[in-house]
Amino acid sequence: MSRTISLSSQVSSYGFSLLEVLITILIVSFGLLGMAALVVSGVRSNNVAYYRSVASKQTEDIADRMRANITGVTAAAYDALADNIPSNVDCVANVCNETQIATYDHAQWNTANSILLPNGRGTVNGSLAAGYSITVMWTEKEMNGEADPNCPVGTAVNTRCFVTRFAP
């Protein structure tokens, strides 16, 4: 009889070891799923940070263009740049006045915004006396249908806005 007890004891210990292995696999699987979620979250955050960095550089770009054409700023040529890409003359090949340079800068800037950012566009509003507000906008799908409070009223949801105040 002791022989059957020992055999029975051996059989149940084999089953217990199999159960331990299955539980270990389950725990490791949940850990790997958690790691995958962290990687996905990190990629999203990295993408958002990249777009904000590009927007920051783009606001610096138009500010530098305005500083380079201070005569155009004085003539109010930069006071209300819309988020479109205007047609312009080529101020590299031709001699342009300050207003034409402002239009050229506007077109070059918003063309770069549209290339560097998803649905990217920018606006400049203000005056020399009051200062300027430069806004760069782009579509950010990670916003999950929310509206950015930094955006002007009427801006579509999932649009991120980077706003900078500037005085030349």
C-alpha cells in the first residue's frame, strides 16, 4: 500500500509542476503585454514631442523672416497672415519690395508647415505696436476628438495649436 501512496504522490506532484508552469507563462504574458503598451505609449509621446519641436522651429522661422524684413513689418505687411499658401513672386530671382517679400515669406513658411506637419498651417496676427501672435496648427490624432484650448475659436477637433507671442 505504501507503494501506491508514493506513486499517487508522485503523480500529483507532476500535475502541480505543470500548473506552476502554466501560471508562470500567464504572468509573463501579462508582463509582455504591459511592456508592449509602454512601447506604444512611448512612440506616441515621441511623435507628439517631435511635432511640437517642429512647430517651435517654424515659429522661429517666421519671426526671423519678420526681423529680416523690418520695413515690411513697419508697413503692416505681416499683420494678418492667414493659414493659406498665397501665390507670390520669386524674390530670389527678382527684386521685390517689402510687401512682396512678406508675401514670399508667408508662402515659403506655410509651404514648409504643410510639408513638415500633418495638415500643417500657420497664422500671424498683430501689429508692430502691440506685438504679434504666431500660431502653428497641425492635426494630431492622439487628441482623441478633443479641442485644443490654445486654438482659435472654430478650429476643428484633433487640431493642436502652438502659439508664440513675438515683438520684433
